Amino acid sequence: MEHLIEIAVYFAKTLIFVGGAVVVLVVLFQLAGRTRHARVHLEIEKLNKRYRSYRHALQTHLLKKKDLKLFEKKLKKDKSTFDRKVFVLDFDGDLRAVAVDHLREEVTAVLSVARPEDEVVVRVESPGGVVHGYGLAAAQLRRIRDKGIPLTVCVDKIAASGGYMMACVADRILAAPFAIIGSVGVVASLPNFHRLLEKHDIDYKEVTAGEFKRTVSVFGEITPAGFEKFKEQLQDTHVLFKAFVQSNRPQLDVDQIATGEYWFGLRALELKLVDELRTSDDYLWALHETRELLRIKHHGKRSISDRLSEIASATSERVFERMIRNGFLARFGM
């Protein structure tokens, strides 16, 4: 039993040490960053050109020399212009919904030029994560709808919990037949070492102001009142989640799909969680002959201090994700 106590103490010391070190590093790098302007870059790729290059590469091997010359001549004469544009964004979500920092900039850029006759396609891949992160991500997509611009979300692999919270904002949801969809629920869990510490006469003191400032913790005693409050907060988050989904997809039977379960695309279509079984590749390919497809990607140019800051951020991210997994924060997750 002693080794368990040593593990618990070691874990606490490590958490405190790493947390303190990360705070110091982040503050130092933020102060250093104030002396220079942030450098960002918006990458724009014309997908029509990419698709044409695929066809040209294959035709080079398939056509005879004479036919290839005719094909290339035709390509040079093709000066197609499109009145309608499709802006393509990618959201690859993790527990912290870090990608929302890029999404908000991409949405802002698109809204500066998009018209109601255009369209925005967002390829969402996410198993869910923290409530506040995915709430913000869904709000970014809501900005597109609020401007009257058609929004299509494509799910090729997974849009569960927070990922589905984002997807449900769209005018249309397209999903691959075996994409994972749904998981409209909230989860939080954590270990508790209080009885172990108490058994070995180890005191743990936590000072709070406010009756429910801390409802449950790893080392403190979990009281019946604190535990009930914790469950109450989770239930309230679930109620808000269900209301959000219902407001965006009124055709759904929310009570039927808000059990925390997930479904593959084929079943999700039957439940009206999605509108069509189709991959993003097929959808975009079908559009490329009649519309200009522009893939928008926001990212920053990294300086030396940016790279050093990433080291600190990576460390803090590991600690943060462990806290999420251990239940310090509720999350939309499977």
C-alpha cells in the first residue's frame, strides 16, 4: 500500500512542478512576443487546378502522343471562370478543440468576401472534447449561417459529441456510410485518493470560498452534496446540448438521439442525424466543373520564440488533457 501513497504524492509533486514551470515559460514567451508583430499566413489552394492536374498526370500515361497534344491544347484554351465559389475549410478536432483558433480566422476571412450565392463546405473530423472549446467552434460556423451563406458539413470519419455539435449547425450534413455520428452526451470522471490518504494519516487541505467552488477533487473528500452538485452541472450541460441540437435540426427526435450513443452513417441517416450519405471527395468533385473551389487554411509563420513556446504549450497540453480525462473538466466526448 505504501507504494500507492508514493505514487499519489509523486503525481501531486509532478503536477505542481510541471504546472509552475509551464506558467513561467508561457509568461516569458508571451512577454518576448509583445516586442514583435504576430505573423500569420492565409493559404489559398484552387482545388479545380488540383483536380485538373490529376487528370493531366493520368492522361500523360494513358493517351497516345497525338491525342495527348490535343488534350493539352484543349486545356490551354480552357479559360473557365465561375460566378459561384465554394470555400472549403478543414476542422481536425482534438480534446481541447485547438483548431478553433484557426477556424475563427478562416471564417472571418471567408465572410469578408463570400456572397449568398456562394457556399462554405467544412470537413469536420472530431470525437469531441471540452464544452467551451466546441461551443466556440459551433458558434464560428453559426456566423456563416447568420450571414445567409449556405453551409455544408462533410463527415468522412467521425463527428461525435462536440464534433456533432459543430455539424448540426449546417444547412446540410453529408456523411460517409461508416462515419461515426452522434454521441450527444456529456462525460466527466476522475480518481479519488481521499480514503487512501486518510487511512495512512495523510492530511490534504483545500481552501475555497463559495459553497460549490470545488464540487469534487482528486485528493479531497467528495461529499454527497458536492457529488450531487457535480451531477447537476453535468445534467444541465446535457440539457443545453440537446436544446442546441434541437434548435439547429428541428426534424430530429432529440430524446431518441441524445442518449450518448453513436451511430454509423447508414443508421444516422435513418435517424435524420445527417441528410445524405456521401464523401466530401465525391461532393467536391461533383462541384468542380461548375464552381470555383477554394480551400482556405490559416496558419502562423513560426519564429524561434514560437517554437520554444510550442515546447511549453505541448507540455501544458499534456497536463491539460490529463486533467480533462480525469474529470476536472466536463467534456463532449465518447
